[in-house]
Amino acid sequence: MTYEFLQHYWCFIVALLAALLVFLMFVQGANSQLFELGRTADERRLLVNSTGRKWEFTFTTLVTFGGAFFASYPLFYSTSFGGAYWLWMIILFSFVLQAVSYEFQNKMGNLLGIYTFQMFLVVNGIVGPLLLGVAVATFFTGSNFIVETSNIINPSDVGVNGMVVSRWANASHGLDALLNPWNLIFGLAVLFLARLLGNLYTINNIDDTTLRERNRRALIINSAIFLVLFLTFCVYVMLKEGYAYDPKTLVVAMEPYKYFHNLFGSLPLLSVFLAGVILVLYGIVVTLIKSRDKDTYIYGIWFAGIGTVLTVVSLLLATAYFNTCYYPSNADLQSSLNMRNSCSSEFTLRTMFYVSLLVPFVLAYIIYAWRSIDRKKLTHDDLTAEDEKY
């Protein structure tokens, strides 16, 4: 295990966690349509209890993703999470609203009312995927930060002795990412991907003919909008200049069609990307075609889910592998972050490598827990069960 191998290995692990997070945002996608799909109080509660079975998986994956990035690429963590903190704080606050809503909307003494807490779920369902998509889009479009490892600041500026390694180049602290239309296009693509995954998930999880029919109609609209947004962003990325660095000097320069070369120049990466896209499309199409009256096909979520993971992993690796800066700076080109100038020490990466060998056991437990939860499809009769939580 060389240092270079460990850098690539942890880049892959972080990309995989990010891809799993995008898939698990079917929770947010379904919640964003809570009042569109649920026309009655019972239907809405059925939807809430369906997504409520899985929201901990999404939240835990988000925390694990942040922790893995912090441990393996601490300079990115301090630069993005510390510099663009308004963007990340809004995202995290929306997830707090989600947790509060699930736990308190049907508790005794609820002063705000069920409707208010259900609106919290809708807010998280829209804001979470949208802003996470905007944040990920900056891996392609760049952010406004400056890295100055030799900048020892005056203690009076911060109140204590210390050194500022990176800082945001303007006072927006991440909100400037919302001014880039390409970031918004990708953010909306992630939002509608979450929505269509939410449709596929509730079709699979809830045994209710009316809700399944509404989800199929919504699936058509959400899928069409997602495909237009995603293809538009992909064409833009493939044609734009990318942020390449010299592996010997680490000098950053703009390279025409960099992401196109990264993706189409690597057969394994291209194969994973195409397989992912095909699986997402198959999951959507087979659900719409095979569903006839009561004979509803309910397994499209697994094809689309696996396809989502493969597609996101391949896109993220295209931003970091092949001597590419995965977190480019628009304020100072040479401040752009890559795997070599932002990773942890070899000792840290090597130690974490052995810890990561436990991941398959964790995944096995998640699969077991998931199957146990979903052994019986959710119905209206379950809302009257004594152990019903939400």
C-alpha cells in the first residue's frame, strides 16, 4: 500500500459514501411531495411512516460522509465546511427540522400542530437535496476560497494564537454558489432525482393502490425534468475546461475538455457511468411499463438506486482522479485542492484503511435491518398499531 494508493482508496470511499447519501435521499424526495401525494390526513401519515422507517439511514450516512472527508482530506473539510459554512449550516438545519418533525408531530402537547411539522419535512425535502446538489456542483464549477499555508495571522485578529490556512474570498461564505446557474441546474437535478427515487420507494414500500397510482403519475413528471436537467449539466461539464495539476510541481492549469477526457479516457470509469445511467432509466421505465392496474411492479427502486450509486461515484471520481483538482478555487487557481495537497498523512490513511475493513460488516447489518423493517409492506391498518411511532 503506497501513499498514492491510499489517497485514491480514500477518495473512492468518500465518493461511495456521497453516492449512497444521494440514493438515500429518496426520503427527502418523498417528503417533498407529501401534500402532492397525500390528499388526506391518513395518506400523509402513511407516507410519513414509510419514510420515517428510513430517515435515520440518510442522516447517519450524511454524518459518516462528513467524518470520512474530515479524516482523509482535512484541508477540504476546513476550507469548505469552515469557509462555506452558511451553505452547510442551512443544509444541516433543514435536517434538524426533519428530525424534530418525525419525533414530535404526533406527540401529546404538540402546540404547533401536525401540519406545521409536516411542512418541516417538505422544507427539508426540497432544501436538503437542492443545496447538497449545489455544493457538489462546485466540484466542477469551483468556489471562492484562498489557501495560504504560510499565512500566520496576528493573534489579535482571532483572539488566540493560531494560523489561518484557508479563508473564503468574500463575505457570502458559500451562498455565492447559488448565484451560479450551473450549480442551480445540478442542484435541481439532484432534487428531482430524489423525488423520482421517492416515488419508486413509496411504490415499493406502501401497499395502497391509490398512492401507487399517484406515484406513477408523479414519476413521469419528475423523471422527465430530471433527465433534462442532468443531461444539460453533463453536456456543460464535458465541454468545459477542467482544473488539472502537474503531478511533479502541483502547479494548476486549465485544461480543455478535462472531464470529458477523464470519463471517456478511462474504460472502467466510463463503463460504471453508463451502467449507472442505464440502470436508473431501466428502473423508471420498467416501473411504468409493467404496472397494470393492480398488478403493480414495485422493484424499480433497486435498479434505479444501484444505478444512482454507480453514476454518482463515477462522476465524483472524474473530478479527483487523473491529476484533477476536485475542489477548484475561482479566487486563486493555485489554491485549488487535489488528492495530494489536501489529504491526511500516510500513517492516518493507513490506520483508517484497516478500520475500513469493518465496513462490509456494517453494510451487512444495514441490509439485515432494512429487510427486517420492510418484511411487511405498510398499509392503512398499520396506522392504528400500538407501536406506531410517527
